[in-house]
Amino acid sequence: MIFHERGGTQMFNNSNILITGGTGSFGYEFVKHILKNYTPKRLIVFSRDEMKQWEMAKKFADYRCLRFFIGDVRDKDRLDRALTNVDYVVHAAATKIVPTAEYNPFECIKTNILGAMNVVDASIDHKVKRVVALSTDKASSPINLYGATKLASDKLFTASNAYAGEHGTKFSVVRYGNVVSSRGSVIPLFKEQSKTGVLTITNFKMTRFILSLDDAVQTVNFAFKNMIGAEIFVKKIPSVKIIDLAKCIAPECEYQEIGIRPGEKLHEQLISKDEANDTYEYEDFYKILSPLYNWNKGVKRIGEGKRVSKDFFYTSDNNSSWLKGTELKNWIDNIKN
């Protein structure tokens, strides 16, 4: 599989890498992956949580290349200092819990939009070579503030390839769905609720895309290796019915339907019909190209991709790949291991 090439991105060797939000679930897994497979000169964890940094520093105490930088993407001066001589940036910092964003809109906008602007500007100023920003299914036809801010962020990063000018910094985006066992995901919630004997499910018909932390890291790795700039990479991933997931995790429990929360969708969407005109399909992924400056016309950027039909859309309920029954249980068990 293309997304599981180990050691394929040799650009990381002897380079300086920074990850914003580096103490989150993805950041932790990304750091572990880089330290295991590459020999960077510096690997910088940029985040605002000093306790998580302290715990992470103890976990990876044997790696002299690892650096920890307390800071917030809202603070451009701090970012400017952190990005000195950095070659590659992964932008994973975000306010991402949907209800939290709905009740704290100013804070969500400051982190997800203004923070993205700061990352773009500071990366260009320091002539960072490549930047990959993490996005979400909620950025496709957003109905909640978190999704709207991530859509704005996606636009900022893809458009900034022209903004970079002679500085040469390239920006791309990776968009994916729910990451299993990440902070705030439904699986840890179900496991905790199973102790009470009752699992709460917003809607028994709800479906979701699902992938592992390792797949998320491999997708980012793939984007760094293959990006030309201004692309949104969407990995092909399986779907799951939330009720099937609940039964798999806690088969003896009672399941209670409580209704969809504010800003929540019944089914997730990674690519909308409106994006179909700029979307190309490959064996393991889709690539949404920016419509700006006819960048979608370039042969090099399209490669072997085939444009999807004008009516194409990619949602968790119309997916051709599903996890259920024994296959779902084995998949979750493998993730735990």
C-alpha cells in the first residue's frame, strides 16, 4: 500500500522538523514515528501544555534531537522564534471539540484561523521548505464553527502557495475523519461508559469514517513526499456504523439514543459535490486541487490521477469500504496492540 511506505520520506533525515500541537494524540504518534524511522537534526514539539511536554520529554529522554518549545500558534512572535532554521512543519494545533467551539467561538477562531495565518506567515518568513496542515471531514460543507474555521484554514494554506512567492515555501493539506483512540474520540468514551452498563449514542443511523493514528501519520508522511503545493490529500478510509462500533466495544451494554448534538452531522463528508470538479482519484487516495491560477491543469500536479465524475461526493454513508462484525473487532484489537 502506498500509504505504508516505511522510510520513504528521506527528506526528514538530517533536517529540522517542527510540529504545532505536538503533545496531542497525533503529535505524540508523529514524534514516535519520526524518531523510529528517521534521523532528524532537530524535532521540535511546539505546544502550550507544559505538563504534557514534561511527560513527553521523560518518555523520549534518550533522543537528543528532540526539543520542546512552549508556545501558542496565536502568538506570532513565539512562532517566529520557534521556526528559526526549520525545514518542515506539521500544523496539528487546533481547537477541535465541536461543542467547545460552538460555545467559545472567539477562541476557536483565534486558534484555527488566526493561528493558521501566523503559521503561514512565519513559515514563509523563515523559508520553510514544506508545510502540511491537518484538516478534518468537518471542513467539507461545514455546519459547525469548528468545520467552518478549518475550511478557512484549508483555504489559507492552499492559497498561500502563491503568497509565498520567491520564498519558495510549499503548503498542502491532509483531510481525514475520526482517528481511533485519539483524545475526544468516541472509542475512549464508549469504554468509559461501558463501566456503567449504558452507552449513549446520538443516533442509531449515524456513520463515521475511521482510521488509526498510524494511518494518519502515514498520510502526512505521504503528503510531504508527494506534495507540489496547493493540494488537499484525502486518504481512502473505511466507514463504520456507530451502533456497530458500540456493540463491538461493549456487547453486553444497553444502548441509549440521545439525539444529535449542536453542529453534528448524521454522516461525515470528506469531499463534496462542489469539490468534484477539482478532485482526482488515485489508488489509495483522492487529491483536491486548488482552483486558483489553473493549478489543476498542471500535468505534474495531476500525475496518474483521473478526474472524478461531476456528481461525485465522498461521505461515510456512501462509502464502498465498511468495517463491521469480526473484521471491525479485529481491527480495533490490532489498534490496541
